[in-house]
Amino acid sequence: MKLSLMFSARCNARCAHCSTSCGPHRTEALSREQIFGLMDQAAEASHGEPLRIGLTGGEPFLDFPLLLEIVAHGKALGADMGCVTNAYWATSDDKARAVLSELKDAGLNRLAISASRFHQMYVNRRRVERALNAGRQVGLPCGLKYVHLRSDPEDERTIDAWARAAGARHVEVFPVLPHLREGEVLPVDEYRRRPGLPTQRCPGMLTTVGWDGEAYTCCNPGAFNPLLSLGNAHVSPLRELHDGLYFGGTQQILREHGPIHFARAVQARGEGARLRRDYTSVCEMCTHIATDPVMAPIAAEVSEAFEVQQLSEILDRVVGPATATDIGGIPVTCEGRHSMKKSSGKKRSTPKISAAKAKKLKERRELSFMVFSDRGFRMRLLRNPKKVAAEFGLNFTDKDVEALLAARDDIKAYGEAVDTLVRLGKNVNDLWRDRNMIMVIDGLLDPGGW
Ligand code: SF4
Ligand code: SF4
């Protein structure tokens, strides 16, 4: 699991391009217990797979003792720990070395230093150099993340050369995106846009949890909106939010097709004029669609239709064939439902079998497996044959139950095969659908757990 924790909104700087409007005046933060709890949940949900935790904010170094504790906790969990800073603390070479040495000893694996013309109003570039150099000296890999404006005096190559000479292992130069600090604007020619709609797929998602517990699909500027929301970590278990990253319709579309899929749907609805003719990056188009009052609902509808179609495919391929037999002379049917987020970002209540529906089913003498999928595509399967049968006033013989269990065994074999492929590192992107099926299989194998 890849988890990004934006654990505090407080920052020493007030950069004009800061999309989350962080600054010295902000006090929102996750508590120590909440941070540790989320990290523990992440470790548990990783099931032995690599766990990467990135710490960001705000400025994580402002509470250095807490940062050390968090890093040490991550190390104890076996996590690969990274952190982002603006390097304000590198006031001298000795201080920079001492700080990074302590963090490395605590268990930090990587440090990213963010810089830009905006940062330089608060943090002298000399401090960035010192921090990069100190990282090299103490053996802590450091990288530079540089936000670039069109009118910057240095081009990307010059920045890259400067940072590498200072000690950076990696350099990423990003074009500034039009999601700035509240109230800030930039001349339109500061954005380095290219003509046409970007056709790339989503370059990288990670479960991002902010200081208010809200979780999102990535931490890019402009990404904190209902379309890319995964829920709230104070309300739902992290595992469930993380499932949304893999099984949510929006996320699967972005991963498999890219935001262009939504852009084409917008054009097909006659709203293409709302799209820009040029974008800085695929992420700008993604967040533009996700924050536009007309385009965002279209994208949400497309995502919902994708989930419904996928759910019916899963039912056909897994639950359908497995239950396509009459049991005790009773036709077994499957029914899929899903709940989506409303555009307000609030989740609808999980669908339940209504009294009227139960009565109808009872009259039709149909046993129905109600498969519920929430936004994270988490399947809820009522699969206790005797209990369900009793609920609908049916009598199941042991033979009927055996027939169900036999079907379950077939599904289990299939699930194990898919699981093995995933463990062997086969193309995971191609297996997302099959992993969805594992969710169904999990439900079948552990009916009590739902
Ligand atoms: S961009 Fe980073 S350094 Fe600047 S105000 Fe925001 S959190 Fe602080
Ligand atoms: S494409 Fe969208 S979801 Fe993917 S990283 Fe960019 S902004 Fe985030």
C-alpha cells in the first residue's frame, strides 16, 4: 500500500501556489494517535505487500520530535518512509547534517525537497542546497520537486543540473497548475500548456489522507474534490478507502483509460466547449473535469455506469455460473446493487433489502443473493444459505446446502489461481478485474465476515 499522510496544515511559508492554503495561521492536524492508528491500519491492510508511507503537510519538520516518532513507528512497521519538506530548517551545514542524520537513524528512507519561485519568498535557495548536500553526506537519498513557471529565469535543464550538483538523486520539475492559494491568480501565460487533450493514463495514484481525515485518490493540486474522494478515514476503515483506490469506477477509468475517457464523454454530451484547448498535463485536465460543475457530474455518471457494467460482468462470470442451478427446485437469482457518492461527496446509505422487496421475493419463492457494492466495490454477499432460506420462509435440505458449497469450491479454486498470479507480480493492471472477483470470492468464503 502507498499511503500519503498530510498530517498538518501548518507551514512556515505561505506560497502563492499552495493549493491547500497552508501557512503559519493554520492549526488543523491529525493527532499523534490518529497518525499512528492510520499507519497501523495501513500495515495491516498491506498483507505483507510493500508498504510505503509518505509524510507531508504543511511542513512536517515544524514538529520535529513528532516527525521522529512517526518515522520510527513506520520503521517498526517495516514501512518504507518518505517525507516532503521545504528545507527551511537547513540554516547551517552542521544543522542540516544533524537533522537528516537523526531522521535517517529513526528510519527515514527518502526525503523530497520542494522548491519554486514561490518557495523562495520564504525559504532561501541556499537552504535547499544545504539540505540536498547534507542528505548526500549522511547517506539519505534526497530528491528535488520543483514547480516551474513559464517566466522562470531558469529552464528545466538548468534546474536539474543545479539540484544534482547540490546532491539531489532525483529531480522532478512540474509545471505550475491553476489550483493556487485561495485568492491568488497568475497571468494565464505562466502556465506551460500544450495544445490538445492529453491522452495519457493517470500517472500515479496513492491513498492520500489529509488533516481532516478526508481521503483522496492522489495528492495533486486540485485533486481534493468529490469525484476523486475515497471517503473519510475517521468514518471508514483505511482498508475500505484503499479498496476504493483500486475498485472504484472513477479510479479504474483513470488508471485504464486516463481522464481522456471522461473528456470524450463530455464531448459526446455536447459540452466539449467547456474543455480547454490546451493543458499543462493530464492531471490538469483530470482536475479541471473533476471541479467543473457540468463536467464533474458527467464523469460521475460515466464512472457509475462503468461500475454497474463491471458488477454485472462479475456476476455473470462468477456468481452467475456458480449459482445457475436450481436448488431444491428453487431458482437462484443474483441481484447487484451499488451505492455511489452524491456530488456533495456524501455517501448514500448502503442499500438494504426493503420489507416490500423481501415480501415480493418470498411470494415469488426466489432465493436472492443480494450483492452490494459500495464505492470501493466492496462486495457484501448474504451467503449463509440456511439463514437466508429461513429469512424467506424456505426449507433447505442438506443436499441443497451441499450444492451451494460445491459451487463455492469452484470459485475458491479460481480465486486461488488469480491470487497466485497477483502474488507472482503478473501485470497487476490487467488483473484488477480479477481482483474484483476476489472480493466476491472473499465474500463467498467468509460469509460471516460481511
Ligand atoms: S507549498 Fe508547501 S511550503 Fe509552500 S505553503 Fe504550501 S505546504 Fe508550505
Ligand atoms: S490523473 Fe487525476 S487522479 Fe491521476 S494523478 Fe493526475 S490528478 Fe491525480
